[in-house]
Amino acid sequence: MSTPRVKICGITRPEDAVQAARAGADAIGLVFYPSSPRYVDPRRAARILAALPPFVTTVGLFVNADAGLVREYLRELPLDMLQFHGDETPEYGAAFQRPWIKALRMRDGADPAGVAREYAAAGARGLLVDSYVPGTPGGTGERFDWGLLPRESALPLILAGGLTPANVAEAVRQVRPWGVDVSGGVEVRAVTGATLGGIKDRHAVRAFLRAAKA
Ligand SMILES: O=C(O)c1ccccc1NCC(=O)[C@H](O)[C@H](O)COP(=O)(O)O
């Protein structure tokens, strides 16, 4: 089994991007979904991307966005890859001539093997499997039943949803994904335990990377 790639998603500050890269992150994700607490506008995104050292993949995340808006972001920002986290069709994903991955939320009856086949045929590079929480397209902090994932898939699987420094090693052992993706599990927490959307905790980021790649 190869060492899983790690994406730290929902970065909102240049310093968090640099810390994640220094800790060994393979990719960072920027959320361009305005209702997310981790939303970054293009000017902030540009500052984050400009701060990054080389050889870290930059991923722009959209949820059912107008195709024109995605093109605008692509003109303005040096994004390496797109992540579509809503109900985007394979044809939509293929329209941007940029490497892209599709997210699948694992609601009852989800068929990750079938979805992987369908999106692979359209040129997707990976399938990110995440938890299904009604009304919240992503960044839920919730786990799902990893036993529902197929052993074989037409696309590299990226496991997401409620991963933390404490559970990621077990997740990697069980699922053997190509990559893992985390957002809330490496964020600074208020005294109530709630995450402070978007502010990454550098100790948690380091611990997550160590555990995922051990
Ligand atoms: O992070 C968000 O706020 C978000 C909002 C809307 C769509 C997707 C979003 N995040 C996508 C990701 O790739 C997250 O890393 C993934 O959902 C896992 O999040 P978490 O359970 O908090 O680790």
C-alpha cells in the first residue's frame, strides 16, 4: 500500500497554508462556497496561493456553482485542480479543461463504485467520499460507515468526513484510500468544543499528517 496523499481543506489564512505545507501536506483546499464558514473570496485566495511553497497541489472547491463563475476563478487564480462538491454532472466537471475530482456524499443507497465508473469515463481524477448531512454539503465533521466503500474503484478514492489525528491511522488501515482529506478535525476549537471554521491548529495538522502517513 502506498502512503496516502493528504489534503488539508478549508484553508482561510496564508500562514495556515504555509504551516500545512511545512508539515508535509500534499494539497490544500480553498472553499469557494459562500455559505461555508471557510469561504474565501478571490482576493484572499490569491494571497493564500501566493504564500505557498512549490509542489503543493492547490484545489478550488465549488458547490453547484455557475460555470461562468468557475471560469472567472480559473482566470484569476493559479488553481491546479477543481473539486465539485454538489450535484455536478460528469459533463459539467469535464467542461473546464482542468484536472478535477468529484465528491460523493454517502447517503443511504449511495453507490460509490458506480459513481466512480461514471465520473472516470468523463475524465475525473478521483472520487472524494464524504459524509451525508442534510443541508450541509461538506465540512460536517461527521464520519460515515467506512465499510460501505468498495475494495476496488475505477477512480482513486479520497476519504473525508470526520477524520481527526486520532482516527485517521485506523481509517487508512481499513479503507486503504489513495488520499485523505480533513477540515474540521484539524481546526482550533472554542472552549465549547466547536471548531472555529477555517482557523487551523498547527499542532493538530502536524499530528494528522504524522498519523496518516505513518
Ligand atoms: O469545508 C466546508 O466548509 C465545505 C463546505 C461546503 C462544501 C464542502 C466543504 N468542505 C469540503 C471538504 O473537502 C472537507 O474537507 C470535507 O467535507 C471533510 O470535512 P470534515 O468532516 O470537516 O473534515
